[in-house]
Amino acid sequence: MRTVDLARAAGVSTQQIRNYEEAGLLPPVPRTDSGYRTFDERHLKAVLAYRALAAGHGPEAARGIMHAVLAGDVAGALALVDAGHAALHEERASLRTTAAALEAVAAAPGGRSAAGAVPVDGGPASLRAAVAAAAGGPVVAGVGPVDGGSVDGPRLVDSGPGGRAGAVGGGRPGADGVAAPGGGIELSVGELAAELGVRPSALRVWEAAGLLSPRRERITGYRRYGPADVRDARMIRMLRQSWYPLPRIAPILEGLRRTGSSDALREAVAHRQAELTRRSAALLDGAAHLSRYLADFPPG
């Protein structure tokens, strides 16, 4: 096949085929005596596999998978595929916790969460237990947020949705919050960031935008996040993952705090659930294309 033939068969431009070759996403491309590229079925299936993988894992993770496959490292490629599925599972768990927090707030009188004061029960609670209590949901062992799939994780500033696909993070089960002056559990900026799967700088950006108002320790000036702050931070993270700009988030949170109106947040949760379902189907399709490629062109 010529470059134009491969491009037509794959549904992309000829320039995109050249880009794929330069990025190392295709098997070696032979050339004719006159210097023209020649492609075959193997190149076509490699293009289709990469594009299917990118739809679910994202371009960066898909590149890593294809590089491993073409290098003969099937185990490494499959490990990256597994990481993508695990990351999606973590995002679903995080969204369920956010949805539970939303319903707890909506059900409480005046829109205030019953988790507004988490009791200190016989000593410091684990970070995960504190956040689960603040969210109004159960403690789920081994389940944490997605670090690479977070809105703000890969950057030092809050620059919107995106980030690496396939990297699984999580809270630190051994970390502990501290007792708040008025009762309950408070988390440090690092503890809350770890639990949400974002960088501490993201929490500061949200605070600068007026979305969070953590208490400051009188002597050190350190930020301390109470249960209501944790709940709000979960809502913000979910909205950012759904492409909500920061100025749009402020009135949504204000309405929830003031009147208990949660319609906009429920809509955002539903939108995020639909997006995760789409990604799940895309991951399945990508795995199918990769499986066919490996079956037709086994390494070695």
C-alpha cells in the first residue's frame, strides 16, 4: 500500500500516517528503490490499534502501549492496559463517593451535610475514614482517587481537565487528620490533595477562585480542611473533570450551600458517569484491536 492507501483505509490523513511513523507507532516501514514508503496489513492494524487505544487510554498511554508492543514487550504493554482499566475503576469509585456526598447534603435540612461535624472517636481516624465520613459514604478499603486522571494532577496550576491516563494513585491509608477545634476531623493540604488525586497547588487555585475557604492555624498559618471543605473539594474535582470552568462552579456550590439546590451537581454527576461509560467501552474496543494485532503479528 502507498501512504495514501493506508491513510484512506485507516480514515486519517497522509500527514497523520507520517506522524505515526515518526512517533514510532508503526512497524518498520520499507521503502522502494525510489524512496517511496510501502505499507501492508500489519501497518494498517497497528494504526487501528493505536487509534482505538487512544480513544480510551488517551494518546500518551496509547503511545506507551504501542511502543512496548513494537519492542516485543507484550507483558509491559498489557501492564499499561491493566493500569488504564484500574484508573477508570478508581474514577468510578471516586465519583460514587462524590455522588453520595451530594445526596447527603441534599437530604440534610438547609442543604447542610450531616457530616459537617465528624466526631473524634477514640483517637485520630485514618485519612480515608475521615474523608469517607465527610462524604457521607462508607469506608472502602483499597479504593482511592486517580492521580493521573485527575483534573489538576500533572500540572502546577489548575488548567482544566486532562492529564495522564493509566496512572493509578490513591490516598495514603496510614495518614491521619487532626481534631478540629470545634470537633471533627481536619486534613492538611497534602492529605486532602493525596486523597483527591490532585496536586496541592490545585487546592490553592480553587481557594484563590473563592471555591474553598479552609481554616488557617493561628500560629503556623497552615491550611486545615474540615469535613465540609472535603465535601466541597470532591464536588469541585468532579465538576472540573466534567469540563466546568472555575467561574461556573462558584454559583453551583453557593446554591448548594445556601438553598440545598443540587440539580446542577446531579446533572454534572450524570454527565461524568456517561463519560466514564464511554471510556469503558473505548477501553474494551482498544483491547480488542490490540488482541487482534498480537494474534496476527506475534512478536519474535
